[in-house]
Amino acid sequence: MKTFKVTELKRELQKLDKKELITIISDLYKANKEVTKSLSVKFGGSKMVDELYQEAKQFFQNEENLKCV
């Protein structure tokens, strides 16, 4: 499957109204964990960065603990 280049995507997005853009972004937010994290950091500020850091830290600590077992 051929995908749009960023410039092509931007051109198509410029044709949409605000409501359509909000719907697309909301759908991506719900469907993709990386988009959820990225937008949460963008709009949630340093508090969200700290929360995601703590989650990642806990994940890697758990991984290390599993290796020791």
C-alpha cells in the first residue's frame, strides 16, 4: 500500500473543516497508543511527561526483576 507523503497529507487536511479534523484526531487518539501518548504530552505538559516517565521506569524495573528470577 502506498501512503501519502507529509506534504500530500497536509494538503488534504487543509481541505477539512475544524469538526472533521477533531474527529480524525480523536479517532487516532483512541486507536493508537503512541498517538495517545504523544498528544497527552503535547497538551498535558510536564505533569504528563513525568507520569509517562514513571510508567516507563516501572516497566524497565519490572523487566530487570524478571531477568533476575
